[in-house]
Amino acid sequence: MRVKIKNYMKRILISIVLFIAGFTAGAETISHSKDFANQIDSSQLYCLTQNVYFEAGNQSLEGMAAVADVTLNRVQEDRYPNTICEVVKQGVKHPNGTMKRNKCQFSWYCDGKSDRVPNIENNQIWRDAEFVAKAMLLEYNMTEEGNYFGITCGSTHYHANYVVPAWIDDAGMNRTKQIGKHIFYKFW
């Protein structure tokens, strides 16, 4: 009983945080959320959840939402693939089709470490990542003209605050903001 109450309270807290951060879409959107929840492609949700988990699992819900936002921003951009899974798995491949180590758009995907999520059924970080991914996809699917959450101000790139990647000096790349341990950028 205590565990159920704790999980229920955590969901309420997550909802409040998402509301404060501006992630709710309003009363009319909420009434339609069950319809859209049924339309979410489970494989795309899984890819987005993986990306959130591995890229921002050590951050706040806001940090997790920011990673999801960048992923969805890339899906909208012509210079990136058209699906979440293709965006998440984008990188340089060897001639045999395997990924080149450390040559992916999202570092976790080809860093040589296991991508297995430990104890997935009882992993609270995974559940939080999945909750944020679902919330972002619901908003993304319910929004007209691509104006979804926007927590990253349209960013398509980010890096941890303790590294300085070569691409930040690319022409047209401008910093938008910092959320948690990530600094976000977009092309102007």
C-alpha cells in the first residue's frame, strides 16, 4: 500500500513539475489525450524513452523533457531523419553496417557500453523517462503547426556542460539556453 501511495504521489509531483515548466496543453488537450495515447507508435516511444533515459537519466524531469524536445525538433528538421528511432540511431557506420564507436548523434547509442536497462520493470528512472517521453509525444501529436513544448527554444543540438564539442563553432549555430547539465543550441 505504501509503495502504491508513493508512486501515486510521484506521478502527481511529475504532473505538477510538467505543468509548472509549461508542458500541459490546456483543458481541451487533456480531454483528447486518451485518443492520442492510443495513436503513439510503441517502437517510437521506446526509442524516445531510451534516448531520454541514457542521455538525461541523471537529470531532473525538465532535463529529461529537454532531451525529448531536441529529439522531436530533429524529426521536424529536414536535415535529419523523419522518425524518432532514425534520429536516435543516426550516426556513421562501418561498411558492414555496424555503428562506428563514438560517431553517433547521441553518444549513448554507440559508446560501446551496454544499452540494456537494468531491472526495467522496477527501474524508477526508466519509468520517469517513459512518462516524460509519453507526455512529450502526446503534446507533439496534439499540437498544430509544430508548436509543441519548446522547452529548448527549437534546439537541435546539446552537449554536457563539461565538454566543448567542435561543432559549437559551426556557422549559424547559436546557444539557446542551459537546462541542468546540458547546454542547448540551434541553427539561426
